[in-house]
Amino acid sequence: MMKQFEGRTAMVTGAGKNIGKEIALAFAKSGANVIVCDYNPQNAEETVQEIEALGVGAMAAVCDVRDREKIFAYVAAAVERFGKIDFLVNNAGGSAGLLNKLTRFVDAEQSTLDFVIDTNLKGAFHCSQAVLPSMIAQKYGKIINISSIAAICGLYDRVDYAAAKAGMIGMSKALAMEVGEFNICVNCVSPGAIERDGAKWAHMTYMGEDGHAGTPKDIADTVLFLAYQDYITGENIVVDGGRSLGPSHR
């Protein structure tokens, strides 16, 4: 029985664990070959092995998305191996918390601001520019950017992160205008509180008696929906269990 993405190829950044890994595995389960982009070699290889066990092709692209030269080199190698890239998911990102440097904006170091903007927004620029020539040539493609409800609501001690994620939404809308003529759709998914590294949270949303957080699968399901359709573009889908509606009073 043919799977919906059989013969297609997806590139997922930050695919070594959590949301990115779940997205990569979801594409593989739907029949797609997957390029696993992650800065951690061990995490990338573990994801590749799990994907290959599903009977599809996989390739590790071990690099930081801030490294434009390496991103372009990996994309060229992937196109040579698989013939094309049909889907790009710009999932790699993070706040200053990755550097243990969460601060009020007035105290933020320039190097920290650069790290957050470059990892989230410029990383998405690099990857999108790298895959677009292949997508334009075949007149088909889907670019899906993973933003955050921080872009909509703001987030304390994360002004740089909120700004970068808001930039990804603006990028999605403007790029969708430019590439629609080539049957390329560009959209955004904005997660709220999502379980990561096994951590679970309650009283964060309006869902269930406990107001539980979402799971990486909730985001992967939304990404695959956008990858499947051909007429939604320039949109931002919020997946947050209602968290952005305001504080839960339960």
C-alpha cells in the first residue's frame, strides 16, 4: 500500500530530539526520505537509525543552522542522493536559555542577541534559500517554519526570542507571496507549551481536567497536514491548547 509521501524527501532541522525528531519520524512513517539536520552528531545518528528501520532513506546533516556554507553543502549532497527536496521544516531554534543567559532585555549581551536571532531566524533564511532552487525547478515544495506563541503573546526575559519567532511568521507570509507561482506553499506553526525531554506540565492550557501541555506529536501532526495540502499558504497555525487565550483560572 502506497504511503502518502512515498518518493518524496523532507529536510527537518533540529531533528535530533523532541519536536524535530517527532516530525522527522512522522515523515518517514508516511514514506518520505528524511534529511536529519542537527548540531548534535549522536542525536542525529540515532534519529537516522530509527528512520532507516522504517524502510526509507535517511541522511544525517550534522551542523549548526547558523553555518550557511555547511547548510548549502548538505542540501546539495541531499539533492544528489535523493534527486530533490520536497519539504523543509525549519524547526531548529531556541532562546538564550540554551546558553544559560536568560535576562531582561536591557541587560542582554550582544553575542546572546546574535545567537538567538541567527539560530531562529537567519537559520531559517539559510535553509530556505538552500532548498528553494530545487523546489522552483520542480515547481513543487512546502516550507514549514516552527515559530512560537511567544511571537504572538511575548515571553518574559525572552525579547530576542519573541522577536525572532515573530520574524519567522513575517518571513512565511512574504515568502509565500514570492514562490506561490511555483506551487510552493510556505506556512508557520506556532506551538505553545509542549513536552520536551520527558518533562510534563499541568495547568498550562485549557485542555483536559489538568490543563496539560501538548506533545511533540501534536506539532508533527500539524506539520504533516500542511505538507499534504496544496492550497494553504502564508498562514500561521497556533497549536497551544488555548494557552494564548490567556491564563487558565482552574
